[in-house]
Amino acid sequence: MARMLSTKLTRRQQEVYDLIRDLIQSRGYGPTVREIAETFEIRSPNGVVCHLRALERKGLIRRDPNKARAIELTQEPNTVANEKDSRRRGLLFAGVVSAGFTDQAFELDERIDFDQMFKGQNLFVLRVKGDSMIEAHIADGDYVICRSSRNAERGQMVVALNDDNEATLKYWYPERHRIRLQPANSSMSPIYVKRATVRGIVVGVVRNRL
């Protein structure tokens, strides 16, 4: 996609778009004007805004001027792998093993591509820091796969942003005049905030135990 876009964008517009895309994919939300300015050493915020407006005009992003990080992609980047690579992608699938004894589990020569398992245009991955969700079997260093969403049902595990644009992984419990962000750690207290924004709902976990 980056190569396809390069004929439509200036070099700087392409670089700004690539930064927005990469941050949305890696952490679930885009950069602020300040982050873009610092990354590319653009002195004036107006210079960044001009690039963002150009990307909007060309239909590549949507932006809410009232929110610092409200930059969204209008289309998902596509990656094309050749047939040989696609056959060898993923981890070796050696068979099925039961809790008791069963037939040998290492007879197969197949591969499982977890990218296909979590296939979707609205997914992103975040690495977990801290032990606030340890009782949900999510530990420091694990990865959570999230579906981009601005809404969540009560009790769902979400990635949420507070008014200071700080992200947290917690269970989502809206209450009458506040929101309770509930950890899965009995030694920790809930976080109560008046306002918070859902940015993603957890749909999978990849544990890092190597």
C-alpha cells in the first residue's frame, strides 16, 4: 500500500501517513500533532495540520479537530505475499494432544498462520505492561489482540483512554456518574474516572513465556 500511495502523495505526506498507520496498527490510536512535529522536526504545528488536511482531502484519514488523537484511517493497508511465502508462514502445526495419552502429536507437516486466525481489518496488537490483569491470565510482556471499537458492553475487557490520553487495559463498567475500570488483580483497586474512551475490545491473547 505504501508503494501504491507514493504516486499520490508528496514525500512528507507519505511519511506522515506511514507514521499514522504504523502507530494505529501497533498501539491502537494515532499520533498527536506534537508527536508528528517531533518525529519529523516540523517547527510549526500548522505545518503538521497542512499535511493532515492534505491526507483528509485525498481520502486517506478522518480527523476530529476537537480530540488530540482522533485520527483514523479510512482504508486498511494491504499486504501481498507471494505463494511460496504464504505456504511457509505461521508456526508448525504438529497435531493434537490431549490431557491424557493419545496418538503421537508430531506426525503432521502443516502450519497455522495466526494472522489468519485473527483475520480482520480492524484488529491491532498491544504489548501488556504490568500485572493488573494477571488473574485473567494476562501477564507483563504478553500481547493482546484487540478489535478497534469506540463502544463496549459492560464487563468486556477493553483498551481505554482517559482525558490525559493515557491508555489502560481493564474491564469496562459504566456506572451512573462515572466509569469503573476494573483490574483482574485482587491486590489492586479499581480506577474510577468521569470520562474515558474505548479504543478496542480484547479478542485474543498471545502469552510470552519463552
